[in-house]
Amino acid sequence: MSLITIGQLATAFIVIILILLQERTSGAGGLFGGGGGEFYQRRRGVERILFIATIATAILFTLLSILNLLY
């Protein structure tokens, strides 16, 4: 396996973990579409850091995928 493929695997696992760590709604009601009255909430603190890290890691994964395709 090449170094790019190993990087892809690592970033894929990190993206999965970061997505699972994000809490969209509180309680089990959010699992089935319920979740409260507010439509939009501002991200703060750790939630914002997780959101930005998820985006950055997904971009890194995309770039590694393109590199793997080219080389």
C-alpha cells in the first residue's frame, strides 16, 4: 500500500469519528426527526471546533483521493 492510500484510510476513520461525535439534537427524539422548535442554532465552543475539524478533514480526504487517482 502506498503512503497516499494509508493517509486516505486514516482520514476516512477520522471523518467518521468526527461526524459521530457531532450532536445535532438532544435526546433520542432527534433520531427520528423530532428535535425541538429551533431550526437554526449557532455553533459554539467544542461543537464549532468539531464542525471545522470535520470540514478540514473531509477536504484533506478529497485531496488525497484525487492524488491517489492521479498517481
